[in-house]
Amino acid sequence: MKLRNPFSIQAKIDRAMAEVERARQPRRIGVSAGFLAKGALFSVLVAAGVVALAQRYSVAIAGQAELCLPPYRVWIIDKYETEPARGAIFAFKSRGLGPLFEDGTTIVKVLDGLPGDRVAVTEESTRINDQVIATGLQVARQYGFDPQRYVRQGVIEPDRYWFFGRTADSFDSRYWGSVASHQIIGRAYPLW
């Protein structure tokens, strides 16, 4: 067996030739099948998580300048929590609330009136079961409507609910009446 000197000219030429030959070979991407499988699995899990969250939750953002539930403007809505509860904050899809809201707009208000409750709206106050829930009819005056148009009393029908803001200029059930249960999206929780 012949010993080769690694520092000889011939060894240097052999190394250079081998390096040129390696450079001519097509390069392989350094990604293994295992890495790709893990990446695909991670992507599927993230996508499934996003879909699951989107099915249960949505976000509502109050776009108007004056907030009816100050100081909150952004709400997360739990679409699985739809059981009506007095005093809880809920989101619902508007219907017939023009000219202020187009049909299908997400509205966030406090549920104050349940089926069977007695409601009385006067120019001075709105009462549910003889408890003052809201005062005045400021929005009617603000938009040039006769406040007498909204004065009424009665009982909330089955499967209908009355919702209110917490400010005098809130456009709420004292103006448009009740909301049907099928319009309720879910319970709303303030974010900021």
C-alpha cells in the first residue's frame, strides 16, 4: 500500500478536482421529509384552532363617536353563550333600526327586559317592571323626531327582549322596541 502525502501537489489537485465535481452536482434542499411532515401537521393544527375559535367567538367594534356602554369600544362575543340573562351584555344583529343602523349590523347592549316584563316609555323615562332603566328620549330630539312617537306601554312578548345602552343618547329599545331571540348572537365581553 502506497502512502500519500496530503501536502503534495497531486493531493492538492485531487482535492480541487473533487471540489469542482461537488459544485457541478445539483444541490439538494436541506429539508427532510420528517421536517415537512411536522410543518404540515403544525399548519393543520393552527388552522383547526383558528376555525374553532372563529366558530365560537367574534369581535364587535363600536364605530360611533358616542359610546352607549362607555368606556368600551371593542367586545369579544361568545356565540355559544346565548341564554338570555337580565343585566348581561349581549350582541345581536339589527333589524329595522334604520336610519341609524343597517339591517345585519352587530349591536352590543345590556339586556334589561325579558318576556312578560311590563314596559312603560314616557318622555321622561323608560321603566321595566316599575324600575327606571333609561331617562329621556334624547335621540328622538337629536334626529328631529317627535318624542311622542315613542311613548307607549305594554308587556314584552314571548321570545322578545329589550336592550339598553347606559347613556342618555343611546339608540336602544325605548326607540325600536324588542329584539327577537333568533337575532341574538351571544354574550359580549368588553376588551377595551
